[in-house]
Amino acid sequence: MDESGARDLRLRGGEDLIWREIEGQVVVLDGRTWEYISVNETGRALWDLLVQGTTEDGLVAFLLDNYEVSPETAAADVEAFLATLRDKDLLQE
């Protein structure tokens, strides 16, 4: 947790998780399951923040600072993105 009590978020590491940026998107291959997901341009920006380590509030703030979305939309989009990563076991908390 950071000083405000928010949970730190980071992508799960390991040799079995491979990702590449292709034409502004991120394509991820999970070597444990041989499943892949692709992440659009906005998701790629959030992905980059998760590689460095951030919080959910940090992701929402990024969307608000860089895209014309309401706070409710930004929060819902981040929540959905993180839910997908959690479902795929790609997130460390």
C-alpha cells in the first residue's frame, strides 16, 4: 500500500508472460495457459503504468488527465480493465 492506503498494482512478472507492442496495441501471451489478450491504445497506456507500478487511483487520474472522459467513466473503465487482468491472473496486488 502507498501512503494513502491505496493498494499498489503491478503486472505479474515471470518468463511465462510475454508481451509486445504492435501498432499501438499490446499483445500478451500467457505461457502458462497459452492464452493471449490484446490491449487497445488506451489499455496500452494503462499497461505501461502497471509495468512501472501504480494504484487504481493513479490509473483513473491518468485517464482523466489524458482523455476527455468523466470521472465515472474513467473509474468504470479502469475497474473493467483491472477485472480482466485479475481474471487472467496477470496482476499483482
